[in-house]
Amino acid sequence: MTVASTAGAMAQDAENTLYLDLKDGRVTIKMFPTDAPKHVERIKKLTREGFYDGIVFHRVIDGFMAQTGDPTGTGTGGSDEPDLPAEFNSRSFNRGAIGMARTNDPNSANSQFFICFDDCTFLNGQYTVWGQVTSGMEFVDKIKRGEPPSNPDKIVKMQVAADVDASADKPAASGTAAE
């Protein structure tokens, strides 16, 4: 691989990586744009708009999953964007898998998603897998349980890694440069 293609691969990886900041630490999520392009596009769009910042985990079932993404905190809300068609794929709902929540209609995913605590392969082929936790699962494990939890945990901040890395690489503004 050339230096240029390595840099391109790193940029592509950052564009398809999320940072999910929780009260206990940062969770890194790899997204799967090839397997779930519309879902990944939606997650990135809402993330970049700040939609998920401060949203509670409204349904957290021990041994199963933690669900978030509803601005009402009730499990019945979503974004103003239209619902998404299902993008069922061959990815498996194992520990750390991230899927899009929906109603009984397979084409009703919008903004809510869930992170699996354990093996949830019984969901395979029924929900869209769009991501996988690659680090920080220990912080997901600490999310307060309940349906809904009393005093639920929140997403502190969610960001696309490319946006964070790009801003970190920019030099600080300085009045000493020749203008």
C-alpha cells in the first residue's frame, strides 16, 4: 500500500468510526457502510447535527441490550427524517453489535438504535446491523438498567471520528502569522 492509499484508508476509517461518549468513558464504534449504507448515512447525519447529544438510554435490559436515540425518552419518538427501509445483512448480533430499532414494520427504522450486551443472534435477519463496538464495551456495560431506568444514563456526546480528528489537526488561530 502506498502512503497515499494508506492515508485514504485511514480517512475512510475515520469517516466510518463513531465516538460515543458516556459518563464512564468513550466507546468507539466501527460502522458498516457497505452492509447498511442508508443506516450509516442517517446515523452520521444525525450525529453531525448533534441530535444524539444528551439523549437518554430509555430501554436497558440486562443480558440483552441498551437502546437510545429517542428525543422524547419514551421509546416512541424519532428524528424528523423519513423512516428507513430495512437493510438486513449477514452481520451477526453478537456482543457489541449495534442495530437499528424499529416498530413491527421492518421499514420503520429512524433514529433509535441499540447495543447488544451479549449474544443476540436471535435478532439476525430481523434488524439492520450497522455497527460494532471496537473499544469501550466496559463503559456500555455500566449503563443503568431499566425499562425505563430511573434517572437514566445519557449520551454525553456522539461524534464522527473524521470530524474530531480533522479539527484536532488544524493549527490554532494565531494573530502572529503574516496577514
